[in-house]
Amino acid sequence: MLLAKTTKNRILRTNLQLYRLINGTQDRFVKQIGDGSIITRFEKTPLPSEPTDVVCPHFLELKWAYGCPFDCSWCYLKGTFRFRPEGIKPVIKDYAKIELHVREFLNVETNSHASLPPEVLNTGEIADSLMWENGHNPFSKFIIPLFESQNKHKVLFLTKSTNIKHLLEIKPHNQTIISFSLNADKVAKKWEKKAPAVSKRIEAASRLAEAGYEIRVRIDPMVPMAGWQESYKQLIDQIFAKFIPERITLGSLRGLQSTINGTKDKSWQIYLEEKSNWGKKIEFSNRFTMYLHLIKYLKEKYNYTNISLCKETVEMWEKLKSKFESPDLDYKKIRCNCTW
């Protein structure tokens, strides 16, 4: 279904499409706004049909920029942008165009006379969401008020940054989710060298939680380095000493071939042994042991069960669900970092 709307001599076409969902139902969603350069649905992962297929809901991207200043060794943007002369150097798109497309999305129901499900728009799929907070027009102060003009859809910031000054100044922020990417300290020191220290990220998340933001945590990619068991327990303890995340999504180290080809530091690849439809992964039993360890620790010590997995296989979801006899680990009901 295509809807055409003329705005300031520009024609924006909103593409609505009927999608089959992971749970087997169907619903109508926005596929993209206009040319898809700002708002488009992430559809790189097909619906899972085999045990080795990864589970990943088709969320909406808000592509306000691309690139990242942190240069993590395994960053998949190194594969995505491998043909750009600037590589992963941050580039910010035109705010006027972003605003045009966002306002069109927020008004889709009015224009189409259709009832659509609430959505989370992810600003951190191809960029760090807080990488422009020192610019003359911080992205947070630009985008959050746009979403505050309504109460249905939310904007998601995914970040390793601690630059939260402007976020603390913005009120209200009811339609905003902040998700921090965290890892065990020794993993971060080895492969996330340009990113802020994990302890500082946790402190930033804690301050935002105190300010009333909805805070999620993504522990991804987990790496089975020597002593990983205690390292990840310590990370969990660090987090819960400061705040309680609304949701925790776990993921293990993986690498698309384009990422492997595009990165200089290939030391992390020694952990990749298994193939999937989303690149190479850590061997199944090792991944299972890591997830089992953390999920059990979260449940037993903190009575915390709002846990999900990122780009993990059907087989892994099923085995963990069976182990814990938990409906929370049903991949057909997935509520992970990038979803509502």
C-alpha cells in the first residue's frame, strides 16, 4: 500500500506492507518512508524456519547518521561501510530531511486512516546514537521533542557513549528509550579501546535512570575469554549496584564475512567456529554455557527475568527455554533490545 503526500513541493510516499511475524500472525507495518534513506524496516534476517536460523524481529531504523567514533574491533559497520573512503567516520544527515520523514511517520495513521501497532525506531543500528551530542545542534535535543509530540511510538538510542549532558536537560522524555552496550571489563579493554570505560557507561546509565529514562542494557558480544564466568558476573553486579535495567539483551560474538574482511584487528576471530545465516558464531555448546551462566545468575541473585537474546538461533532459544522451563525464553514472543 503506497500513500503519497506532497509537503513543501516534495512528494513522500509511505509504504505500508502486510508482514508475517515470528509468532505466526500477520499485521500491517510501515516498510519505509519516502526513499527509505531515513526510515526503513530492518529486514536483513529472514523469518526463521530452520533450527540454525537466527531470530531477529524486523524493527524500524531511523537512519539519521552513519559511522561511529569508537572503532571497536568487531564492529560490523567496518563491513557495511568498507567501500566508503571515510570508512566508519561519522556523517550526520540533513536535519530538515530527517524531520520531514519523522513527522510523516508519526502522522501515518492520520493520513492512511489505518490503525498500526506502536513502534520503536532504532537510531543506533548504523551509528552510535550519542555521537553528535557535542555538535552545534545535538541530535537528542532535535529528535526527542519530535517524538514527544505524540504518545504512541518511541525513539531508541543505542550507545557506548557517556555524553549524557543534553539528555539530562530534556523534559519530558516519555517516548525515549536509552540502551547501553556493555561488556565484561577485560573484553572491553581489549576490543573496545576507544569507547568509554564500562564503569563510566554504567554510571551514565544510572544517572539517566534516576532522571526517569527507560534504560535497557545490551551485553553483546559476550566472549569466552579465560575467566569469563567471573568477569560477566562482576559486570552484572556492577549494573545492579547502580540501577535495574528495564530489559537485558544478551548476545555472543559473531562475525559476518564482510566484517571479518573489513577489520584490521582479527584477534577475536579465534573464537568463531560455527556457521549460521548471520555469519560465523562461537560453537553452540560454548554459547549455551555462557547464556546459561548469566541467565541463571540473574535469576538466582537478582530475581531478574526480563532477558532476551540478540541474533541467536531457534535451536538456542529452544534449548534455553527447555532448561529453565520459562515462557520468557520463547522466541516467538521475543521482546529484545530493538523492539517494543
